[in-house]
Amino acid sequence: MLNFRDATAEDAGLISHIFCTSWRKTYRGLIPEDYLIRLPDAYWVPSLRSWLESGQLYGLIAMEDKRPVGCVIYGRGRDAEYADWGEIVSLYMLPDCMRRGVGGALLNEALRLLRADGFDRCYLWAIEGNAIADGFYRKHGFSCTGERIPYRIGGKDVADLRYTLA
């Protein structure tokens, strides 16, 4: 049975592990393989701890039979022009739990909580070229705006695309 619990700063290591495990599968071919292999499980711990301790962002952990299987980080939009929007900062599942409805359930719960906090509109960023994420977010009502943020990761040029839900 799937249920959710609020994430705390003490969960930063667990959440970072879920992120890294998911990245290694999800971003194959989009991010250089050697970068993904070297990515330490604790990579996001400082950011996650800071966000969750400060209350700047919130987190939910999906639990399946007492096992953490996915997480979502969300809150007020961090981009100045979207400060009155909600933002889905990250949404990741363990690879063996992908494509089983966990991501959709987590996304829907985060959107419900954002609406309860007064955010009628929401946005997120997803790596360009990730067809699975594109289909997932479109299925849940998001539209790609065409806005992109280019950057380099592992020596490769990549970009994030903005998706909105109004």
C-alpha cells in the first residue's frame, strides 16, 4: 500500500540517495555515463537539508509497505517572475518503482498541497530530451513553454525546459 509522509531535514540523505539512484537510470544518454557513475549518493544532502530546515521548500516521501520508494520536493516558485506560482523542484522514484503510478500519486499530492497553500498555478523544469518525463508531465496537464536554461554537466551541453500547469 502506498502512503506519504512529510520529509524532514533528517531525511536529506535518504532523499539524495533516491535522486542519485534515479538519475543513474533516468538520465542515461542525456548526461555522460561517467558523470552518473561518479555521482555520490550524498550529492544533494546540503541543499536538501537547507531547504527542508528553512521551510523554503517541502518534501513528501512515498512509502510502500514501510519502504521509501520516491520523493517530491515542492514549494513557492524560486524564479522571480514565478514567485506567486508553486514549483515542483524534483520528483524521483527508485528505478524498480518507476512506471507503477508512484510518480503520478506523488505529483498529485504535491499539487493538492500547493493548491491548499493558495497556488493555483505550478511550474517545473525537466531535462530537454527526456521523452518519458515529457510524456509524464503532459499526461498530468503540464505544457512545455519553450523556455530553456542551458548548462553543462559532465562536460556535455544540456538544458532544462520549463513546464507549466495553470
